[in-house]
Amino acid sequence: MPYIVVKEARYYTGDPLNGGKADALLVWSPFKKSAKRYVKRGWAEKAAAKLHGQVEEVRK
């Protein structure tokens, strides 16, 4: 199951392009489809860049 992790920063809940709320936790989504969609569309990278972090996808 993929997880999107934003290192050295925070991740966004909701749509980061529409002012989603930031959360202090690192794991963005335990849901496979949501995680893949976030990676595919580059939203995780945009959220990480905005917060000066990095994106890592971890599969369990």
C-alpha cells in the first residue's frame, strides 16, 4: 500500500493548490488510489516545494 511522505516539511490534506490545510503528520494517504493520483498529478511535489520538503513514496 503506497504512502506519500513529505520529508522535512508538512503534507497537505485536501487540494494543496486550493489552500488545503497543512498537517504536522508526515503520511498523506493510506489509500492506494488517492496516493497514486497525488503522485501522478504532481500535487505532492508542489506541496513539498511550497514547504521546502521532499516527496517519498513508501510501499508496504
